[in-house]
Amino acid sequence: MLVWAACLSAAPTLVLDTTALGPFSIAVGATGPPQTVAVTNSGDGTFNLGVTSSAQWLSATYQAAQTCTSNNCGQIAITLATSALAQGSYTGILTVLDPNAINVPQTITVTVNMGGTVPGSLTLYAPPGGSASASFTTGANARESVTAPWLSVAFSGLGSFQFDVSCMILASAQNLTANAYNGSVTFSGSSFAPDNKTVPVTFNVTTSPIADPGTTSLTFSASAGGSAALATQYVWINNVGQGTLAIADTKVAVDTGSWLSTTQPAGTTLVGIVVNPTGLAAGTHTGTVTVDSNAANSPTVFNVGLTVNGPGSGPTITWPRILNISDFTPNEPVSPGDIVAVFGADMLEGDPITPTTLPLPTQVGAGKTQVLVNGLPAPIFYASYGQINIQIPFETSTAQAAQIQVVRNGITSPVGTVPMAASAPLVLEFGCSFANVCPAPWGQYGLGLLYPDNAFPMPASYPIPNERPAKVGDVIQFFAVGLGQMSPPLVTGAVPPTSPLPTFAQAFSVCFAPAPTVTTEVCTPAQYAGIAPGYVGLYQINVQIPANAPTGDAVYMSITNGPSSTSDYVLLAIQ
């Protein structure tokens, strides 16, 4: 094991200053402006970088610095040869390779919008009293005029490029009855000439369901000759209108073969999009999934892309997507025993898997998917094609970044890294749905702060059930991750002991402040800070709100056991 770690630490570690460029608005017939991505090395050794592209209009070369340092190893110079592209949106992927580096391949996604993103026309849907919007970008100095009282336009966020101005057209049905309404928005003065036009807007105010899928674009990566039902990604079509949304039918269309199919659990608006690369040649394949429903804006169309790699290719980790499951912030340290999400591609065959027994398994699926942390198999909470949630083994050293790899069908991914710390506490505020992690009703409602009677002391502006503020003197209970090892030691992947009850070497306090920058926080010892009985990787904190705590609809709360171990802030209301 020590030899394995030493070999990895002697290799160069690639760090790109960005993994996504654009979208760039480019006039039809024009060539896009040249771009660069800075390259640094957080490891040892020397780079020998090469770059390949998935699109003919996109190319790049590595320009090495004369002397490679941890602050500067040169740059990747990118050319956008877009003059032959028709109007529309295009995305290309640059893959950075190096036989020496431990965490490659890495990818850079580049998006261009030929002719800009201001639409030629727009159709929006909303229920009576509701609203709908569409967002895009315009050139600098754009102005607008509207022809209907229910229409408005908002600009925000000047960026470093002249096209990077966010724009939103908003239609409000506050005083409208169910009907179809027509208006227009005229843009003028934009530094990007194709933006200067009139956009007709049709606003459908309806009492019918309105389908909102969140995203209409999905991408997959697979190995040539992969197994049947290689991967499934699920999309949930939400109803933002009235009535009950019901899916009637799904249809697929592909560029070649029959690699795309769907599954639709009865009685739900969940659609599983399944790809099977069997028989497909290496390269990029495209398809669509059309979902018919009773929604006023039916059908919903999903664009699906599948990249088939050569035989023997395996899982990949999308850099830098090894993140804590609290706020998913890149490059934040995690601790031994912490719960992290590893994002990538081609990591599991078939449907997602959520283990329901303890101790948690370290291997799942037909391809015997594993995640190794410094060579140790990690317990798995959840696994899917593009995401695996694991517990960082308590045995993981905090002396340096942890080296993480995904193994499927005996093929091991390149290494991804995540910073380590002995303790990296984060209060769970939203979005916990992992089996054996979140006790009900917290997992049901997706919120971490609660009373013993399961009502939430959150601001009234939060769209949650049982809204009410906490009161000074109340005892509240909430959950966290990343608090680190306890005594007696917790065992990786296993149910924690309750007798004797593990304790921390240094007690935790809970702090309250009227703003995150205030230095005069009010801190009080936690009544209990330790394991959440029966759950892996989850900690529970009980605290009585002190008499001198700040009050208001947005009080900032955090936990700490010293200056080097303080959590993020979460908001709650205190009367």
C-alpha cells in the first residue's frame, strides 16, 4: 500500500483553471475568438500533454511554460473555427491526455451559440396568478422595449466578454385569466448585431398541467461492446401548472441502430433514459426522447448524446467532481468518515443502486463497481452511471489529498483527488436522500433543521411544510457530516456503537450570528454532538437556543470545536 501511494505522489497532477468555456455568441460566418486554459501541476514530475477534440470546429494545443511550476505550467490554446457552422448551439469536448499524469483524462467543455441566443420567437406557459421566464445572453449595451403590460425584461451580470450579459424575459399572469396572450420584446443597441431584433412572445395562461423537466440534455459515455442496458439516467418531469400531470407515451429516435430506449415507472412522471452501445462503432451518437403528456406544453423533447470509446475503456471521474454531500463545493476538504459524491461517467451498468443493509457494501452491480480511496475500498451509499456516493474510510490519511479511483469490470479509472482534513464539519440543510444516511422525516422533506416534533424552524420565505420560527429557549436538533473520528473509534461503513457512546476529544459548540461576517457570534455548548444512532457517516447535534441569540428571519448558525474546525453557515428564523 505504501509503495502504491508513493508511486502516485511521484507523478504530475494536472490542474486546469477551468473545465468549461462559453457559451460564446458568434455571428454566423465568423470565427470565434481564441481562448486559453491555464495549466498547473500540483504533483511532481513533468507533463507530456496532448489534447483531442470531439468536434471539427474545435481544436487545441498545449503550450508549455519554459519552466513548469506549481503556479504555471503553460496553457492550452483553443481555436474556434466556427465560420462554417449554421445558426444554433454547438458543444464540443476537449480531452486532455498525458501518459505521465495520474488524474487524466480531463475534459474541457466548449459551447458556442452561432447567431447568439436571443430567440426568434418565444412561447411561455404559466397558471393563472403565476409567471414564466426565459433566460439567455445579449451583447453589452442592449436595450429593450415591450408591447404588453404583462411582459418585462431584466439584465444582470456584465462579464469579461462583451456577450456575457445575462438577460431574462419574464411574463406575469398576476392579473390574467386563462387565455393566450400576444406581445413582443424589441432589442436594440447590442454590441452583438444579431441580437438587435423583435421577439414575438406568446403567453399561454392555462389551468392545465405544465411540464418542467429541469434539463432537456443528457450525455453518456460508454465502451464499445458494452453490456446490455449499460446505463440509465432518470429525469423527473415536474408539474409547475395546475391539475395532475400524466405521461401518455415516450418515443425515441436515433442517428443509427437502436441504442436508445426508455423506461417509465407506472403512475409517476419519472422517465428513465437507457443507452446500450452493443454493436455501435466508436464515436459520437445522437438521439432524442419525446415524452407526450397531458401538459399544455407537451411534448417534452430530450436531446441525448452518447460517446462510444474504444474497447477496454472504463469509468472516468469528471474533474474536479469529488464533493461533499452538503453543499457540493469544489475543492473543499473532507474528513475521514465523511460522505462524498464522486461524479463521472460509465461507473455503473444498469439502473441506480441504493444499498439497504448495513454494514454498507464496498462493491455493487453486475460490473462489480468499487471506489478505492488510497487503495482502500469505500462503503457505497448510492451508485449510478454518473454518480457514486461513498464514505471516506476512517483509515484515510489527512496528511495529503486522498487519491480516489472507480473500478468497474476490472478496469480502473484515472485518479481523482480531494483535499483532506481531520475534521471538516458541514451542517446538512438541503437535499439528503441517501439510504441509511438521513433519518425520516428529514430525508423525506430534505431539510436538516427540526424540532423534536418534526416541525422546521425555518424562515417563512422557505417553500417547506410546517413553516415557523424557532424561539429563544427552544431545543432544536439537526444533522451534519464531516465531524471526524470519535472515541471509541467509529468503524468504516458500520453501524456506530451506542454503548459506550462515542465522544469527541473536543466538545462542539453552536454559534448564532445576525450576519456571516459578524465577529461577535453568540456561541453555546451543544447539549449533544455525536453520532446519529443507526446511521453511517451522519452526526446529530442538539442545542438550546440561548437567551442572547440574535433574532430575525435570517439568523446564521454554525458549529465549531475550535478555530480550525468550523462548519458552513445555515439560515433559520428565531423569534
